[in-house]
Amino acid sequence: MLWRNYFMSKALILIIYNCQCLVIILSFLISLKLVKNKSIPDYMRGFYWYPSIALVIILPGFFTENYFRSYRVYSSILTNLSLIFHYSFLSIFIIKVMPKGISNNFLKIFFLFFLSLLIFLLIYEKLEKQNTFAFATANLGLTIFCIIYYYRLFNNLPIVNLKREPSFWIITGVFFCMSMHIPLISVSNYLYENISLSTSRLINSIAIFCYLIMHLFFIKAYLCSVRPQKQ
């Protein structure tokens, strides 16, 4: 029974990971509609870089997980380093679309604080294995940015249809993914040492699923950008 649970959990996490890869590829392809598109909101110009970089990062992971597992260490290094781009790009985007309220100088200081902490954690820990503290730090910073965005938005609710607002869908996707991911990644090392490997894998699959959902929100944002009249 234990061996059966082990292989089932291993197969499940691989399926979810591969689905995540497919969704990121789809997100990248749809984001190409934003390139040189003059009809999209100004803040969406250049957002295609996020799924583009995500694709560059996820492809080595896809091949190492499915075919070349002996090279997983290089995929881990790339994933850890990508946290700097992940945190910086999304934080700057949220600051850019932030409704008026708290001084932007405060937001910039907040951004630099978490960025400095993230870089320190990446330098301090080995890059060859998943840096759970760095992941938690980057995602915590993004979660707080999202909360500030929601606080400002709903205290100064503009006369807009949020269902048609690309920035709302992007930030909602980021908030869902980051807030779900933080508790999972924060206790992952403890769980790995204190529960069965199959259960640990199942919990890890939830974390992967969160990123899949985030990119589905991004796809919704792209469609709102290029076809606002149909929403």
C-alpha cells in the first residue's frame, strides 16, 4: 500500500506539473497578442515579458522532470534565481496600477526592503536546492502589495467595471497564488521530515497548482486587454 501511494503521489505531481507547463505555454502564446498592440491599456504594454521569462524557466524544468532527472540541480538554480525577476516584475506592475493613496515613496522603500532580503537569502542559501525562505519572502512581499492594492481600490472605488479591468485579474491571480503558496512553502521542510513522502508530494502538488491558476487569471487579463468590447 505504501509503495502504491508513493507512485500515485509521484504520478499526480508530475501530471499537475506538466499541466502547469502547458498553461504557461498557452499564457505565453496568448500574451503575444499584446506585442505592439496600440489598443491595449498602457500598463499592459510589456507584460508579455512575464510569461516569456516564465516559459524560459519552465521548459528546462519540464525536460529535467520528465527525461533528464540527473540535471535537476541546474533547473533548481535557474528557478531560485528567477525569484528576483518574479518578485521585481510583479511588484513594479502592482505599484504602477496602484490606486491613489499611500505615498509611492513608501511603496518603493517596501519594494527595496523585500528585494534586498530576497537577494540576501539567495546568496546565503545554496542555489542547488529549492530555497523555501526565498520563495516565502518573495511571495509575502507580493501578497502585501496585493492587499494594499485591494484596500485602496475598495476604499476609493472607481467607476469602472472590474470584470473588464486587466489589472484587477492579474493582481487577483497573484494574490490567490501567493497567499496560498506562502503557508505551503513555509512549512515544506518541516513536513518533508515529519510526514510520509507521498503526503508531502500531494501538498507540493497544491503549490504547483496555485501557479497554474495564476496563469489562467493572466490569460483572462490578456483577453480583457485585446477584446474589451466583448467582455
